[in-house]
Amino acid sequence: MLSFWETESFLNYDTIIIGSGIVGISAAISLKEKAPEKSLLVLERGLFPSGASTRNAGFASFGSLTEILSDLQHTPPETILALTEKRWHGLARLRERLPDSVMNYQHTGGFELLSKKELPALEHIEKVNEVLKPLFPEGTYTNRPDLVKTLGFNPEKVKSVVFNPYEGHLHTGKLMKALLLLAQERGVEIRTGAEVTKIEETNSGIKIYVQDPVRKTVAFQAQKVAVCTNAFSQKLVPELCVKPGRGPIILTKPIPDLKFQGAFDFVEGYYCFRNGGQRVLFGGGRNLAFEQETTTEISYNETILSTLEKLLQEVILPDQKFEIEQRWSGIMGFTEDKQPVIRKLSDRLVMGFACNGIGVSLSSTAGDEIAGLLLEE
Ligand SMILES: Cc1cc2nc3c(=O)[nH]c(=O)nc-3n(C[C@H](O)[C@H](O)[C@H](O)COP(=O)(O)OP(=O)(O)OC[C@H]3O[C@@H](n4cnc5c(N)ncnc54)[C@H](O)[C@@H]3O)c2cc1C
């Protein structure tokens, strides 16, 4: 049962965005920039964002040499360039929106570790640099074998390092908190603990049903709706082809004399690590158990976690003792062709998700595109 006041003031909006992850909240900010007069509500099932955006590794990246080489086997170079462009411009847009100091953005560069088996990738550096030349005319990737020793990696396991000067890392929690605050400052209303259970299109708009412990089911109404629920989208729109992928992370206690700073990855981006002050954050290993990790359940795969600890000791920190302080996992959204899904499902309903594991840089351009679609007549 609702009161007259509740019905008058809390239920009707020009636009509703479902999901307050980095894509949903960026879309909300973009929409308010383009159309400040529109009333806008964001509905989030968790107390705070509860998918990937507050649980990731904080890489501000666009892809590694071996990842792009693998993609080139089945994706045209123009498509790879276009997606890299969206990520790169997205990062610039994010850094315009928020000062680097607010999100602890550090422009350290990106590094990829190559094993002996992967050394042939170096023969294709120029080919990949050529693909990305319109974006980075001076070249993107360079071979830096000297860094194996300087940065303290195990020379038996790491044979070279590929450097690109355009990437960095940031503090994921500070970034998300700042975006949520910015959205609210711009007049976006955000309701948390609001799990959407059903979306229903009618002649006069879209009804969004949310469970409420006091009022049972509450039906919101909007003229336009964007679904930004990423890996969880199939629950709301079953015909969508987004696959969940769980990613685990381990974080060490501070390590005195840590030899590296920056954003590192290896094996086509399946593993990534970085420093966070003197700590090391290390994530990945989904490729060890693709099927088991195709899940929306936020828990751990112990086998993957112990492999991460082993690789951390054997490859990354061969001479240093460390202790693990925290472990967690988050859920990403993937598509077959690694392209994000940003499109209209009807005149009123827009979808925006599946950053395919690289959402920090892509989210601001994705948000702009979603807002553009919401404003189309
Ligand atoms: C372990 C891990 C490490 C990663 N590392 C990086 C990295 O270093 N750099 C990088 O760029 N990317 C990284 N990513 C990927 C990045 O985090 C994602 O691409 C990005 O966060 C996706 O944002 P999103 O808003 O689309 O999805 P999400 O953050 O998942 O947001 C979706 C939101 O929708 C909400 N929701 C779902 N269903 C409902 C419902 N029915 N009703 C209401 N709300 C709902 C969820 O609670 C969630 O808050 C990583 C991801 C993981 C899991």
C-alpha cells in the first residue's frame, strides 16, 4: 500500500537506469550533462554497487600486445582500433570528469610479461603498432627486456617485458565513490537495496518492479529505461547473450622494498597485477576453469587462488616474502566477439553492458553512448 505522497513524489521519472556500476553511473552523469531538466533515477540491488565496478583491479588500460595479436586472428584491425579508441577516449573523459588525485590515478604505463613461449609475439610489435597508429602515431608497444631484472621478476619464467606508456592504475573505491557523489550533485536520485525483478513495457511508458520489505512490490514508471546490469542482465532480459565471468583477486600486506610500480599483465591479459602503494594486487586465472567461472555467484575457486599465490611467488616476487591480506572476487560480463552491447531494444528501452573485463576506461564513452540513445526521439 502506497500513500498519495509516495505515489506523487517517488514513482515517476523521465528516465530510470538499472544498475549503479561504473557504466550505469557514467550513463547517468552523461544524461544529466546533456539534459539536466530530465528527472533521473538509478536503481541498485546492493547497498552499494555489487557486480564488478567496486571489486576490480583498477587498471586504466586498453589491451596488451598478446591480447591484440590474439584478437587480430578473428577480428578486423579497424574493429580493434575502434574499440581501443573508445577505451582511450573514455579514459581521457574520465580524467576530465574527476581529478587524478580524487581517484588516485597514477600514469605508470602498462607492462606485459612474456614467457619463452610468447617471445614470438615480439616479431609482430610493428604490425600491432601499425594497427593503433591513428591513435598513437609514435608507436604503442616497445620491447624492454632490461626490465625483467630491474623490476625483480624471475628470469627463468619471464623472458621479456613489453612496455606501453599510455596506461595507468587507480583506486577503484575512490573512483566509484566520487562518481556516485558527482551523479548526486548533478541531481541524479539513487536508490540502493532496490532489486528490479521485472520490466514491463506499456503504451504510456515502462514499468519497473522492485521488491520492498515494507511495501512488498513497488512499480516505478519511466518514459525511457537503460538496463546496465552487466553480467546479471539475462535475469531481466533472458534473450540477451551476455555471459558472466568470475574474476578472483588476492592482495598482499605491504612489502618493504617492492621493486616495481605500474600496471602489469601476462597471458593475453588473463592475469594482471599492480602495486597499490607497497602492496601487490594480483588477479586472474579465469582461463584455468572457464566453465566453473561462468557464474554470477560471488565466491572463490580455491584452485585458482592457490595458483595465483604460486605464480606470485614464483614469477613476480621470486626474492621477496609476502603475506596475503585479502581475497575477493567480482563478476564480469562477456560477449563472444568481445564487443560491448550498447543498443536499443525498443524505442524506450536501452541496453548498455559487457565491457569484457576492461570497463574502467570504456565506461565514460559507453555512458555517453547510452545517454545519446536514451535521448533519441
Ligand atoms: C576481478 C575483476 C577485476 C577487474 N579488473 C579490471 C581492471 O583492472 N580494469 C578494468 O578496466 N576493468 C576491470 N574489470 C572489469 C570492470 O570492473 C567491468 O568491466 C566494469 O566494472 C563493468 O561495469 P558495469 O557497470 O557494466 O557492471 P557492474 O559493475 O557489474 O554493475 C552492474 C550493477 O548492476 C546491479 N544489478 C544487477 N542486477 C540488478 C537488478 N536486477 N536490479 C538492480 N540492480 C542490479 C549490480 O548490483 C551492479 O552494481 C575487472 C572485473 C573484475 C570482476
